[in-house]
Amino acid sequence: MSVSIPENKKISPFLVFFVVQKMQFGIGILGFQRIIAKTAGYDAWISIILAGIAVHIVLWALFKMLETVNGDMISIHTFVFGKIVSKIFGLFFILYYLLLTVTVIRTYVEIVQVWMFTDLTTFWFSLIFLIVVVYIIFGGFRTVTGMAFFGIVLPFYVLALFLFTLPYAEFDNLLPILDHSISDILLGSKNMSLTVLGFESLLIFYPFIKDQKKSKKWAHLAVFSTTMIYVYLAILTFAYFPENQLQKNIWPTLTMWKIIMMPFVERFEYIGIANWCLIILPNASIALWCSSRIAKRLFSIKQRTTVPILAFICLIATSLLFTRKQVNLLSDLVGQIGFYLNFFYFPLLLVATLIAKKVKKNEVGS
Amino acid sequence: MKIPFKKKNTEKEALEKVLSKSNDYKNIHFTNEKTKVEFYLTFIASLTDEKIIHKEALPYLLHGELYNLDDVPELITIAETEISTNPKDIELKLFNGYVLVQVVGNEEQLCFFAAQREVGRSIGVPEVEFSVIGPKEAFVESMKQNLNLVRKRIPVKELVIEELTVGKISKTKVAIIYLEEITNQENINTVRQRLQDIDIDGVTDSSFIVQIISDNQNSPFPQLLDTERPDRVTASIIEGKVAIIVDGSPHALIGPTTLVELFSSFEDYFLNWIVSSFFRLIRLFAVTFSILVTPIYVATLSYHYELIPRDLLSALVASRRAIPFPPILEALFLELTIELLREAGARLPTKVGQTIGIVGGIVIGTASVEAGLTSNVLLIIIALAALASFTTPVYRMGNTIRLLRFPFLLFAELWGLVGIVLSFCIMLTHLIRLTSLGRPYLEPLYPPRRQDMKDALIRLSFKNQAKRPVFLRSKHPSRLDERDAKQKQDIDE
């Protein structure tokens, strides 16, 4: 059942940190503050921490499953449900990752259209973007990881730039703490979870990790650091915006950049948005890679043929989404699927796996 | 000239048929005075040194006690002699500057002695990789000399020099040099295999080899380091790399290499680590600046002028007010001018080249600003970018850097800053995918290896360089004997 990957195509365990963090840390960070503050108000930072804890638990469950079968998601499904059902589930996951790719690209294009180029054609930009994605994936999983690595390391300076808002920050905004009901805060956590998803791609690239036991701590560290970054950003945002004003900004992170002023540069959001290209690219690459990888595992089609085809489907899908509403609908849909997948399906799958393991053990024993 | 050989020696006959058309082919008949033995000397005059033949060989052959061919090596005072019966050796040896001796009546036995004429310039000063301090020797065109330069710096038995012949017609000698106990066997095999697989008629320089055996021939980035400094080659070999020296080329090749190594100058190792780290960072900045500054100018002025603070913007606008072209044309015009100047300077003799530089740099620059074709701000930017691009210590890399800015410019014109980042991503992906002799090119940046960072963007002190680079997968990862590693002492002990 286990999948063998040549040693020179595998990645070091600590690179898992970058892949996991990369998938969590994407387009969502530009606008999550408003969404979580909608229900939890300025107690929403507690929601982020709760969401973070939930992610840690799910991550633990994922590792538990993977260790049981020593393979990837397909092996788990085959282990629990048998071959035919696992194929149906696999098809669903191909679609899910395709949708994820489309969402990521389309949302980014929308931001560029709104903030920088109103007349940017979605088709042409997505075309070039997807060509680069295909080029990355053709380099193998190591290249995908490499882009994830640079996608985190190079734009890291951006985090420090948020400190420019400190002179205008009113930390009193956060008081009083625990002003909202538990259910509101939990609802905020649910909304937050949409932006921290993506770590489940671990289920697919797990066989590509060299020393899988060691990678655990790195994956958890990644989740922890993402949570911390989100908390840091949320607190700065809440201190910067009065609560009512925050609800009027779809992308508060971008609005915050506007305040940055240096002798040679103003309106930092332009640089920020351009920079985000480097952050989005690995996201889309990992998602599309996962999609093609599942296809390979299910039907043993070469990734060299599936990747361009899948990319082409993405291209058409992105170009067909015209309005803000459609984009919103899509990202909500993907978020919902991801939410139920991660917080309901995978824990159940873990239980199923453990039961299956017991049953099989008994069969062998008797 | 009478042909002395009968049908037996068809190989030589066939050779002679072609060779007799050339004037420098000599086949001379002699008779020994004492023993009256008749013999022939055959050689290519342009490849052999007559002095050696006349002083070291002929007197003994003519007046010594020569009875048969076996006496020849004992009579003459040349160490490199060889007796063979294989007629195929004739062509090989003759064209490597050997003289063939044949005794009449015993034509099947062949005796060769070496009498190569050594022509070529003497060892000079490195010109491409000049350094203020450090050794001033540079490789020359003769492989013998070059090997000597390397060998005398590594006087150990582990230093292996393998020789191959490349090129169907040119028969160029290529040497692979490595340290037996240190260099990774896989790297050596890769180099040997690729050299053996070369299928080409002529090789006249190591740059042919580097282009043919590169991992990705469609990449603008050089994937092997070429250097004219014997000291650099030596250091690399000791580090665990493989060097290739090609006969007739004053540039040795070193591999596997990495991107950061192509931005390091060998002078970095002559300076104190703090100073050299500073220089490396300056160079890194220079390269980034050189690639990105013109595209950023085009992007901001075409699309995002809001980025520029008001005071600075007014200065920029003032300098551009009278200019009829969009920023991209303006930038392309000046970039092309600089490229023309560089190309003209490179093709012309040094003294004329200097004049061209002055004429081009000052006259064209000032005139185009005065004529209102370009803004003076852009002129400053482009001149600085050109200056910055020349700080790259490896010439090949410098060319790549100069080329890279054009795609960036086009993308900047297309989608502004987003375009620049997108083209940067393409470049980054390309670099991640690139390998040098199968080893990752971007190492130690990606895959990130902390240990190799000691000699990458900055260079730490020699005390911290006790380990060989990880990516070389050396058989001996440690440069020192483990037991010599000293323990840190506490204060006052």
C-alpha cells in the first residue's frame, strides 16, 4: 500500500514547515479581519487562537492516519473503503484542489483589478500565471517546495512593515476583552478556519517527506507560526481601525499599508499587492500539484499530461468568473467544503481508519 | 624522395600518400657511420623542435653503435621513447610531435621519441579576474603548463589527472582533475561520462565544453565556473570539486558550482572575512539593483506614480516634461546605447575602446538629455545600473545579468510591478530547477543548508570553514582531522 518515491525527489523534513505554512498563508490574510470581526467583534483574536488549536488537533489526526497506512490520502481511502470508493473520493479531491487553484488565482486577479489595473484582462493574466505554475510543477515537488520556501522567506519583510501603523494604533479598541458570547467567538473561529485551511495537502505530499517522523514538529510549528502571524495582524488591525470602519473595508490589510510613508515610497499597497504574486504563485502550484498527483495515483496518468490539462481547465474557469459576487460565491463554497472536510470528515476518517486497522489485525490474528 | 616501404606497411603508405602533400612532412634517410645501418627519421617539422632532433638524437644515431632498433632508446638522450609494433600509433604519435625511427630491413618495429616544439606565450597576469592582492599567475593556452600550475600547488599523490580526447577532427586533449580521496565519485563519473559523450568535430576552447556538458543548455546562466586563476582551481579541487582543463584554452572549468559562487570573487578569500563579506553584500545589492532599477522606473512612471512621494515626483516630472516618448521607449533607447557601448568597447583594442567609452558615455548621454530624448534621472539610473552590472566577478555571469533586465523591462511595461514580480518568479523557478552536474544550483539558498551559508552571501572566517560544502557530497566532509578540533576554552584558563 505504501508509495515509493525516489530519494532524490523527496524533501527534507523541515521544508514541510514552508509547504504547510504556505498553504495556510495566502490570499486570506488580506481580508480576514473583517470577516472574523463580523461576529466576534474585537474579541476575534481569541477566535484565531481557538481556530489555531483546532488546526493543531486536525493536523495530529492527519499524521495519525498517515502513519497508520504509511502512504497518502488515496492509501487511507483504499485502506478504509476499498478501491472503488476511494476512486470516487479521489475524484472529489481532484475537483476540490482545482477549485482551490481557481479561487486563489481569481481572487488575486480581482485584487489587482480593484487596486492597480482596472482593465487587467483576467484571461491573459491567468494564462501567464498558469504557464508559470505549470513550469514550476514540471520541476517536480522539490521545485514546488522551493517556491513555497521563497514565497515565505522573501516577502517576510512585509510583516515588519505593519508596525508603521503603531503611531496610529489605539489598543483600547480591544477592551473590554471577552465582551462577546462564547458562541459568537466560536462562530468567529469557524470563519477564521476558512483562511487557515490548506494544511490538509499534507495528506497528499506526505510520501515525499524524507524523515516523516521528524516532519511532525515542523508541521505543527508551521501551524503555530501561522496562527501567531494572524493574531499579530489582527491585533494591529483592530487597534488601527474602529470597529465600524473595519466593516467597510474588504481588504483591511491593504488599507493599512496606505499609511506607510518613506522618503522615496508612498502607497505601499502597490508594492504589497505585487509582492503577493510571489505568495500566491506557490499556493496555486501546490494546489494544482496536489490535484494532478491524485489523478496520477488514481488512474496512473502521467503528471506531464494531466498538469497542462488541469491548468487549462483552471484557465477557463477563472476567465468565466466575471463579477465580484461570483468570486465571492466560489471562495465561500471552497471555504465551506474545506471547513467540513477538515473539521468533520478527517476526524471521522481517523476513527474509521483506526477501526479498520483493528478489524484487519483481528482478521490476521484469527 | 623514394618510398622505402613495401606492401607490408600499408598503414604508413596510406598515411604517406596524404602527408606528402604537406610541406612540413619529413621522411629522411640516414646511414650510421660505424655500423652502416640504414634508418629513416619521420616527423612533422612544424610540430617538432629541430634542436632536439639535431642535438639529442641525430649525433648518437649517426655516430653511436646502432645495430638494430632496440638500441635507439639507449643511444639517444631523450627520456620519452617508446618501441611499438602497432602501425596505428604512427599517425597518433607523429601528430603529437614525436619522431619516428625505422631501421631498414625491420620496418615492422617502430621507435618513437618525443621532440615536441613548445610554442606559446609565457604565464601572464590574470586579466579577466584581476585581483589587487594574491597570486598573479594565470593559465595559458598550453595544457602542459596549466597542469604544471595546478600540480605544483597540490603536491600529493591523491591528485588525479585523467586525460581524454574530444573532437573528431581537433582531437583536443581534455584533462579531468580531482582529488582521489575527497571528491565525490558521482561527480567525477558525471563529468567523465559527459565528456566522453561529446560528439563534435572541433573544440577550440573550454567554452565549447562548458556549453555542451551543461545540465541545461537552454539556460542563460553559466552552470560551470570558468576561471583563469590556478589558485582558484586549486582551492576548488581541495574543496572537493572537479576541474576540467582543455588544451588550447586559458580557462579552466570547475563544477559543480552554485549561483552564489558565481558572484564570489576569489579575492574575497584574500581579504579579511568582515571586509569580504561586506564586498559580497555590496555585489549582491549591485546585481539586484542592476536588474531591477530600470524596470521599476518604467513600472512606476507608466502605472504607479502614486508610489512616489510628492516632492520626489515633482522632480521626476520636471525632468520628463519635454520628453516625447513613453518611459519604456526611453529606457530601451538608453539601455541599448549602453549595450552598444559595451559591445563596441569589447570588440575594439583597449586604447580605442577607452575613447569610445568617453565619447559614448559623456557625449551621447549629455546630448540625448539636452536634445530632450531622455530624462536625466533615467540617464543616472541606467549608468548606475550598468556600473553595478560590471561588479559581477565572473564575466559570464555579468553577461547574463545584462541580458536579464530586458525580459523584466517588457513585463514591467505590461503589468507594472506585478509584471516585475511575475518575471522574478519565472527567473526564480528557473534557478530552482537548474542543476550543475546534477547538484542544485541555488544551494545553499534552496535547498536551504545552514552549514553552507558560511561561504555564500557572506564569507565567515577560516575558523568556521572546517567543513566542505554539503552539496559536493565529499567523501571527507571535514577539511581537518577531527581530533585536531580544539575545545573552546573558558576565560582565564
